Amino acid sequence: MIKKITESSVSKMGEKALRDNEIRGFSCQLKKTGKYFYYEYKSPVTGTNRKHPLGKHGEITVEQARTMARAASGDVATGNDPQEQKRERRKAIEKNRQNTLRAFIEGDFRSVTPEVTADEAEKNIKRHFAKWLDKPMSQITAFDMSKWLNNYPGAPTGGNRIMNDLRGILTKAVAAGYLEKTPMSEVKRLKEDKSKKIKYLTRDYEKKLMAGLDQYDEYRRELDNQYEGKFADMLRPLVMLAIHTGMRKGELLNLKVNDIDFSSGVITVVGMGDHSDSHPKKKARTKSLQTRYIPMNHVSSSILKDWLDQTGHTDLVFPNSSGQRASHKYIDRRWYKAREAAGLTGKIDFHGLRHTFGTRLAELRVDLVTIQELMGHESLDVTAKYLHTSPERKQMAISELESY
């Protein structure tokens, strides 16, 4: 029996394991890939016999293995399990790896977030916080965030919106156990101009836009006469529906034929899509995820009937040329062309058509709750901005003072 494992005894050993008499449980065993040192013990935690690997001979020396075995022996004597400690260290390393901003937004964050929301948040985070992506989230401080926010070069609303994406991610990281608390409570939002004028179609702008659409239609028919009939392509129906329903661009692109009930004259803007094999989670179809119902007026009803009669579409109302959901860029290229023809570049964007809907309802003195429900706002504060956009309303109020 070997009293003490040495370099000499290891070099001469055969298939029989060497067991050290000086440190009980310390051994060297022959495997197919070499000679390995172990410390064998009874776990003070589980009560089972365990084998704790120390290393391969040649990569570590006998004395190094002996030192490690002696340390493991001390752990067992004090009630600790070396294997459990090793497992905990591995778990800590893995948790630290998963604890980075990149790993979380590509992993667990998506499991509890609607796909559209997760895609937008991930795009913003990777674009604006690239330096933080591979840092543990616990190392992203309120000071870092405040510094970024105060140096944001764009409008305060944009900076606050991007920071809200990060806020939502870190809040979910707390819920998932990756963070003890979010530092966001210490980050002050940038002050925003609540009464900033929003861009919408004045009557003069609308005339110009319609003329621009006429020019655009001529261009499309010459370029690619895909649709024979009243409409050269989907742009004019999209524009008219946005003005007369207040639907967002994404909601229009998600709109399906069976969401339209011509008999009742109502469009259902579905909050969440159906399950499918390719998308096991329900897909968000509206920004708020809430379903709402929009009555059609004569313009929107006629536009939709004419468009569907012309195209024969039975699934999506406004698909791309391949029959799939059209992308925002697919629409934007067409919108920019028509807007340029109308001489309205820089005057209004596509979302301004939705603002036009809200503004005109306010001008008609429709109550805020009704406007909120039609537009799908989560807060009346958002809806109230349409009370500040109309010069006509302000002029009317001032004029009424004359007869007071």
C-alpha cells in the first residue's frame, strides 16, 4: 500500500489506483486519457459518497493535487461539500453570463414580452446602448443612464421613449431575479414640451396631398400596372383610411378582411393575433394590445369595398406583392414619393394622418373619452393634446369674447 503519493509512484503506477495514506480520500486513478487526481469523501450535505476531480497529472503536479485535496478535506471537515461549492460557482458564472443586457433581451425578456414590443425594444437598446450590452445589468447605474439621457442629441420625447424601453427591460429583469432592484427610480425624465404643435393635414395640405396622390398614381400605373381599376396601388386607400379611422400604420398593415363588418359598418382593430404553429405566442397587432372598434363613415366604407372588389384579397387587406404582411419601409417608400409630389416633404409624415383624425374630431367638439376610445389611447393625457392643435378652435374661443 502506498503511504504517500509521489511523482515517482505516479509515473510507475499501473491500472490499480494509488490511494494516499496521509490525506484520506486523496487518490490517483488511470483513465483512457491519462492519470487523474481525485478527492473522495462522504458529503456532509447529502450524506452520499462523492468524487471530487482535482486535475490531470501533467497539467498539475502531485504537490498541487495534494494541496487541493487538503483544502477539500478542510471544507468537508467544516460541513461544506466541495462538489456543491463547485456547482454553485458554475451557476454563479452562468448567471453572470446570462445577467448581461444582451443575454436578457435575447432570452428571458422575449418569453414575457409581445413580439412586436420586444423587437422594437431590442432594436433601440442595441442601437443606443451598445457599450452596455455585454455588461452585467447590475453594473448599469443610474448615473450612466442620467448621463446618457442628458446628452441625448434629439428631442426630449425621443430620449424619454428610448429610456422607457430600458426601464421596461430592467423592471422585467428584477421580476426574473437577475437584479435585486432597478436603478430607474433615480433617473429623472427629460422635461418635454406638452403643448408642442403636432403635424396634421390642414385643408390646404389635404388638397395638395390629393394632387400628389394623383401624380403618384400616374407614376405607378406607368411603372407597374399591378392593379387594374380605380386604384394604382394600396397607397391611396391606406392614406384615406388613416385620415378617416385614425388607425396607426401598423394596424392598417395588420388589418384582415374578416376584421371588417360591412353589415354593421364597424372595423375591429384586433389587439392580439391568433396562435399559429410558426408563432406559438399571440402576436401583438396594436400598440396597446387592446382590441377596439371603429365605425366606418361613407368614405372609409366605400374605399374598403372598392379596394377589396378590385384586389379580391381575402386575408390581409393590404399585403405586399408576395401576399405577406407589408413592412413599414414598403409603405414608406410609396408615401415619400407621393408626399414629395405634393410638395409636403417635411410638413407631415404618415403618422400625421392619424393626428389629422384626432384633430378633426376635436374641432367637431367630440368629447375626449370618445376620441380616446376611437384612437386607442391608454391615457386621456395623450388624447388631450388634440385640444391644443387647432388654430381654428383658439380663434373661435377668442372671437366669442367679443359678445361676452
